[in-house]
Amino acid sequence: MDPTEFRRRGREMVDYIADYLEQIEKRQVYPDVEPGYLRPLIPDSAPEEPEGFEDILQDIERVIMPGITHWHSPYFFAYFPTASSFPALLADMLSGGIGCMGFSWASSPACTELETVMLDWLGKMINLPPQFLAGKDGEGGGVIQSTASEATLVALLAARTKAIHRVQLEKRELTQGEITARLVAYTSDQYHCRPRNFPNIFGRHSYAKKLPAGGQVRKSRSPPGESDGQVEREEKELERQWYRGSSGSLAVEKAGLIAGVKIKAVPTDDKFAVRGSALRKILDQDKAAGLIPIFNRSSASSVFRRSGLRDSAPQGLLWAVSSIRKRPPVPAPNVIYRALI
């Protein structure tokens, strides 16, 4: 594809996307397919010759769209607001065209500096305290990550490292392993990913089976050849090893497994909100048991403004981490803001 064809095909793709979004309410929100539907629709191995662009567009409707959950549909109400808009799509085109790798300042100075400055803008827009901002020489600041799971893991690893270094200075007789075994992190029991998906971490899958009446879907946690009872027994064993609540976050639990940090779910009130008193109670219990609280993952930071946790948490060891998502037309990256309490 040369620049001339790119211009022509680019206009066709823009038209396709605009038509898709303009008529999205006519599409079925959730796909009516079974696991494995796609494999018979495409070749078993990669083609040796390229296909025409027209054929690719036809395959999008024939192969891809039947298995798409339409997050931008006005009838979609699951998870959280979608993360795109027409301005964001144009920005994605420009980012893809420039194609810089922003893994350090030297690799692309503008990429690093624009992220730092604009996330300070966002922090000021939502009235975050100064310690959350980078400023000219601050220690805070936001970082854009690809997903909520990635953002949670990066923040937890950073909090773990900070805590280990802090405790090693205070208690030199403790090894890094002994300190890590005492670390504990927290999340709301209403965070968006349910723990029933916990077996997926270990390579299991969730199989959807249609019931004849009402079009309802039954979830079976077991892969073929394994009973639900077997999976449930394994889940109970996991519960004895990890703290978790009835609706805790899979993203947080995955991060805890990778980082080797215990995860505890904080109960919510009748309005599904975490109260400062509930978190403080768990903190006090865990500190009395010799654990070291280091991290809290929430969807908003209001609990920290109201709960007086500075007196409850070990100074400098509890990280308050919140993901901030903006509704369109503002692009919605996963953003980590952190502050030491």
C-alpha cells in the first residue's frame, strides 16, 4: 500500500466507522454466538498472498461483527462507560502514524512531557491534592496505562517496593521474603470484576450455555471434562489463601497473585460505598495481627478525603490508588494517581 492508496482506503475506513457508529443502535448489543464460533470462518493457517481491501471489509461484517459486543450502543449498560469518540479516533490515527515508543523521555520527549502535563490538568480538574500532581518538581503525577489490570499491577508493584525498602530500614533483621509475606492490599467488594472469574487466572474458561426459556444465559465455571464441584473446591482452597469479598475485583486479585501480596476486600454500605470507618477497622485488625497495609484500590478517592486515615495507616506505607475514567467526548485512558498517606 503506497501513500496514494492509503489516502483512498483511509477515507473508506473513516466512512465505515462513521456509518457503524451512526447506526449502532440497529445492531444486537450482545453477540449470539458460542465459544469457538470464529475458527471455522477463517483459514486454518495464514494466507501466503494478501487479500484485497474490499475483501477485508467484507470479512469484518462476516467474521468480526457477529462476535462483537457493541460497547458504544445506547442499549449497553455493563461494566463502565466506553472510551472512545470521534476526536479520540482522529487522535488514534495521528498516534499510529507517528508511531513513537514513549518508554522513556529520550525515546520521545514530547510523548513523555505531554502525558505529564495533561494528567496534571486532569488532576486539577477533579481537585486532587497537590501531592497527586507532578508539577515542576513534584513526586506525584498521573501515568496512562493500557488497561485497569495493568494500571493496578504497576501501582501495586511500586507500592510493594516502596514498603519493602521502608521496612528494611526500620527492621534490618527481616528478610525481603518475610516482609512481603506481611504485606496486604485492599479493594472494595463492589469493584467491577467478579471473583467468580478467578479460575480464569489459572487457565480455566467461563462457558456460556443458552437456556431454552427466555433467552437467559447460564454460566458454567468448568471447562469440558471438569465438574463445577471440582472447581468450587479449588476456589474454596484459594479463598483460604487470599482475602476476597463477594464482588471483589479480578484485576486486583491478579495483581496480588503476581506481586505476592495478600488482597482483602473492604465491605461496602447499603449504598455500595466504602466508608472510612470500615477501612480503618480492617487496617487496625491487620496491623494488630502483624500485617503491613500498603495499598488501596478504589474507583474514587472520596473515602480518603473523609475518613481520617492518616492516623490509622502506617505513615508513608498506604498507597491510595484510583482509576479515573472520563465519559466521551473526552478520551478515557486508565490513569494511575498515587499519594502516600
